[in-house]
Amino acid sequence: MDWLIVIAAAVISGLLGVLISLIYYQRHERYQMKLKTLKDFAGYRYDLRGENFTRALNEIFIVFSDSTKVKEALKKFHEKIVSPMRSDILGNQYFVELFKSMCEDLNIKTSDFTDTFLLTPFNVKGGAPPSKP
């Protein structure tokens, strides 16, 4: 009878271990997807009309689907960008709000940086778009 208890305990602990590992792995993968999207968003902000920045923007509503604050900030930013009466000041405000909400969701501290820092990349892509070969 004791061997039956030992076997049951081993099976239960094994199943519990697998379940905990699966939950941890799913959370970690979700965090990694969010972090990649945020890195692309921040990294490609030098070219706001570029393909990579646009791809990062388009990913946000899927990757951050569990964050109401990020979705609301994205919605405001999108509405301002597609609006025929675009205001750079309001667009910048919504851009910063989106940036900060994604950082907050990932527990990345932004209080050490000004809004101007978040708005202004180190090297801005300017002029005409490069010609395709």
C-alpha cells in the first residue's frame, strides 16, 4: 500500500511541475513578445513612416491585448494620426502616452526621462525616401 502512495505522489508532483512550467513559459513568452514590440517601437521611431516602425505599431493591439491602458493609448494615437485635422502637439502627447503605457505594462521606469527625450530619437531619418534598386 505504501508503494501506491509513493507512486501517486510522484505522478501528482510531476503533473504539478509540468503545469507550473507551462504557466511560467506562457507568461515569459508573452513578456518577450511585448518587450520585442516595445523595442521595435522605440528603436525604429527615427523613421515614423518606415516599414519597421509601422509594423511595430500594428503589432501593439495584438501583443498588448491584455492591457486596457495600452489599448486606450493606441486608440487615441491612431485616431489622431488618421484624423484630417492633425495636431502635432496632440499627436506627440498621444505618442508619449502610448510609449509610457507600454513601458508601464512591462515595469520599465520612464520617470527618469522627459517627454522630449521619448519623442526625439538620436538620429532622425530625413529627406526623400531611398530609391529602390
